[in-house]
Amino acid sequence: MGNTTERRLLQLLLSRLLLLNLFIDVAKSSPTGLQLKEHRRLWTLLQVHPEIIKGHFCGDIFADFTGHLRHTTSENLLNLVKKAHTTLCGLLGVLDDELTLFNVLDEVQEALTLGDYQTEDQQTPCPLLRETYHIWSILSFPSYFQEPGLTMK
């Protein structure tokens, strides 16, 4: 289960980072440029309500993009996540170790219930937070996790 969960979490993370990179790149090239406060608000809104963007996907650009990564190996995903993080730092003009990413884990388990993230007996609780923390520790990104009732740095 761990390898499948790791791969699925890396798919989710990579899709978010690549879309965030695109979001920032487009914002920087707009006439008003990147407005940190406003674009941070818009990015949060997009993640909470991805259906606000209409296009050739099924209402959630993040879920659709994650689905396109389903055949990518964990090793490739890990390398692509690191590269996307470095690109993000370059877009924002900060060093890799200066960018802190905030992660809200509420409802993330819903994104992992696509058949991959289940124990064999379908009843044993899955250690999602532990797996998520493991992925972030491998990546060595400064991060802050928030789950209802739990805070972990």
C-alpha cells in the first residue's frame, strides 16, 4: 500500500505545483503583474472551487490533471516534483529552502479514494498523515501541515 499511496500523493502534489507554476507565470505576464495578496486569494479560491474554470475537464482541473499522471512511476514523479518546486521558487524569486508551502489535509483522503488508497481488507485504517509527512520529508521542502485538530511543522 505504501508505494501506491506514495505515488498517488506525488501525483496530487505534482499536479498542484505544475498548475501553480502556470498560474503564477500567467499572473506575472498580465498587465498588472503578480499581485501576491490578490493572486494568493485567487489560487486558494481555485483550489476550493475548481469548477469555476470551464474547459475540457470534468469540473476539477486538479483531479483531471492528477489522473493524467496515473502511469508515471514514483521515481519520475519525485524528480518532476523537485523540478516543479525549483521552477516555482524561480518564478517567485526565492531560494528552494526559503519557500514554505502550506498544506491543508482536510478532505485529501477523498482525493485518494479512487481505488488506489485502500487496505487489502478494506477495513484497516490507512495512515494518510504519516504517508503524506513521509513524502514531504523525502522532498525536504519547508512545509506546514494543518488537519482539523492537529498541527505539525
